[in-house]
Amino acid sequence: MDEIKDAQIRPLRKGDLNAIVEIDKKVLGLSRSEYWQMKIELLQSRSHLPSLVATINDNVVGFILGEASGWEFGIPDTVGWIHTIGVDPAAQKKGVARKLLHEMIMHLKKVGVTSIYVLVSWRDWDLLKFLDSAGFSRGDMINLELKV
């Protein structure tokens, strides 16, 4: 596995939307421009924490969205959340996601976060292995589901 050492991490900008939509389309096979525009605007409006992108030669190759909790559902503001992380398939398994995650963790620590949560499908083995290698483990929260 070749590491991408020249990937730069910077705050997400409004002009990055198309690149994020394209990465998502490559990964999931769906074009969800309105979804990503809404998600990014919502996070930017309620969080002082920047979402981040990874670039190589000024081209966006990955992104991470996260925030610090604001006492929703009684969860203290020392809790951070990783909402999503996406990497262009051509740049996967080369350290881009690790760089994005590391930078997001640094931003979360700076605002007083002491625990970070992420929701993952139990069957997403690649993501589970990645997060395990980054130090994540099962937390105290459980998710509950009601099929209707």
C-alpha cells in the first residue's frame, strides 16, 4: 500500500460540494447533491468546528464531517461525533482517511472533546477495521431501532 504523503488537509469550503458529491457517487453509485448541500450547511450553521477535506494538487480526494455535541439528548459538550468520512476510491487505503481522522480529532480536542463517537454498520468490516486501528472501541451508548 502506497501512502499518499502529499495530501493536504484544510477546512471544507462551499466550492468543495461538487467534489464531495462525486466521491460519494463513486463510492455509493448515487448522486446526492441536495443531500450533501443540506448536510454541510446544517453542520456549518450549528458547529464552530470545521469539516475537513483532503486535497492532492488542489483536487479534493477525501472529506470528513464532524462536530462537538451541544447537549443533545443529555450528551455533554465533551462528546464529539464523526458523521461521515469519504475517500475517492483511487485514494483509498493510502492514508488519506487516517490523515483526515487525525486532523478532526485534533480539532475536537481543541474544543474540549474527551470522547468521540461514530455510528457504523455492524456489517461494514472495512470501516470497522479502520476505526479499530485508529483506536476506537465499543462505547457505552447503544443504538436502538424500531422497524415500522
